Amino acid sequence: MHAGAPMKPRQPRGTVTAQDVAARAGVSRAVVSRAFSDSGSISPDAKTRVLAAAAELGYQVNFLAQGLNRQRSQLIGVVVARIGDPFRSALLEALLNAISRRGYQALVTEISDANGLETTLRRFMQYRVSGVVVTSGQPPEAIVKECVQHQIPVVGINRPPACATVDTVCSDNAQGAALAAVQLRNAGCQRFGWLNYQHSTWAGQQRGAAFLTALGARGVSVETHVTTLHAPQEGYEGGLAAALDARALPDGIFCANAQLACGFLDGMRRLGKSAPRDFHLIGFDNTPQTAWEAYQLTTLDQDVTTLAARALTTLAERARHPDGPARIERVPVTLIHRRTSPRQS
């Protein structure tokens, strides 16, 4: 620029386009696109000039518009419910971290019913998301087929396999139930209890069925030596109520999740009973509360970091092979020994 020449006024941040950057850098619009998408060939010098021009103009990449142009955005849709639940919150945090590490942005929606899930999936399609992770609710098959038609892969975490093109990533519930059964048997328990909410999730139902199978395989008469304890509602309050309503106390109890287990433990304390003096108790989830001194709950640990990473890997594989058969990938769990059922020597 010659001395004394008027400086070109800087455009407002929100109005700068990729074409403006191309003109300032002296390159084509396609080169600008390659510089920001890391796709295609571009010389180091050209990329440096594009990035410098973008910084000078205050250009921000519009990923949504970019996605619409390519029929794909840099968004991953995430469906959640009851986000206040400690395990679901931990899983969501792991998903957000995994999505960010892969250079995407999460579009998170909390739902409360099946209609909310259907509405959410349609909205995700409008945004041309690159994939959908469903942690709550059962996707209607018709909507999933629409996603497939739009080349949007869908994966469920701890959800029942239902659609031919929806993959499932879940904790190994059968392995966890077997670990619980072995621990309680080794602790000398003779009469067993299974505690769950009557309208439990698919994962909870899987754990209960596997627990009964594991006990039976170890010589326990399920008909005479196992009691089902029903929680009238989900979470801590459900476990508390189940304890206060229990007519007989088994000496080895496995709970569908950690919140139920903590509530049950407190309910038993109100009745003057404690673990492991009067009974052994094992939960599922290993949420932070389970390690508190007030609980010290023996529990199965779900590896949320691995669940999230496997879910995104599965999305990528489904995008490459959209017509392949649905898969179920199980992530191993670990038994964390604490006070309510100590490790046996």
C-alpha cells in the first residue's frame, strides 16, 4: 500500500465472507475452503496467507453453512435425558470431550419422552449433523431410516438394539452382573436380592437378568434364594423407599445403579442396619457419590471415556459402511471394592 493511500476500512466481524478472505489473500475461494477444512492440497505459503487474511479481517468459519453446502456440518447431535443423574452427566461430559477432540461441535438436546426424541432427530436432520449419539430413548425406526437416507449415522449408548442400521455401544452388563454374583458368593451370602425400578432402563433390565443367570450358574436356587426388591421410583429416593418397605433383608444385594444403592443404604441405616455387618451391597456406575465416606459403596465402574470414544468410532465406521449389519460393542466394566462388600482374602 502506497504512503498516504486511504486504508480500506475493516468490515464488521459478522459480514466477512470466505470470498473476502480469498480476495485479501490473492487466492481462489476453493483455496480458502481447503485452508480451513484441511481437505485437499494447499501449499504452506497459500495457507499462511489465507490464515493471515482471515485474522486481519476477523473472519470466522461458518461450519453450519459449510455443512449445508456439502450436505454435512461439523456438528454431532447428542440426545440425553435426566441430565441431573450423576452417571448420565459424566457420560455427557465424556462425549463432549471426545467430540471436541475430533474437531466437531456437540449439539445437545435433553428429552423427556418419545415424542421429544422424534422431534429432536428431525431437527438434527435439518442441521445436517454428521452423526447422532442417542443416550436416552428409543429412536423410531421410521426416523432412523430418514437419517440413513440423509447419510447421517446413528449410534446408541446403553440402548437396546432395535434398528438394522443403528449400532449399540454399551457397558458389559453380563460381565458386571457375574462379577457381582461372584463377589457376593465369595462373601458367604446365602440369600440374594436384586433391586431395581420397575420401569427400568434396558441396561438395568439386562443387569438383573444376567445376575439371576450368574447366580444360577453358581448353584443358587433362583426360585427360593433370590428376592426381587422393587423401587417405586428412580434414583436415590426409590432406593430409600425400597429399603423402608422391605419385608425381609437378603444378605447379598445387587442394585441396578449407584443412586438406588445409596438410597437403599441410607434406608437401612434408618432401620438400624448397616453394610457389611448385616448385608453386603453392590451398586453399578461408580459415580463420585459412591466414594464418599458416608457410603463407600462397592460398585461396578462404567468406563465413560471408552464408551464415548467407541461411540464416535462406531459413527465413523457406520458413515463409511452405511448398509452394514448393526453391531453391539460391549465395553468391559470393573468391580471397585469398598466397604459395603470388601474384597475377600
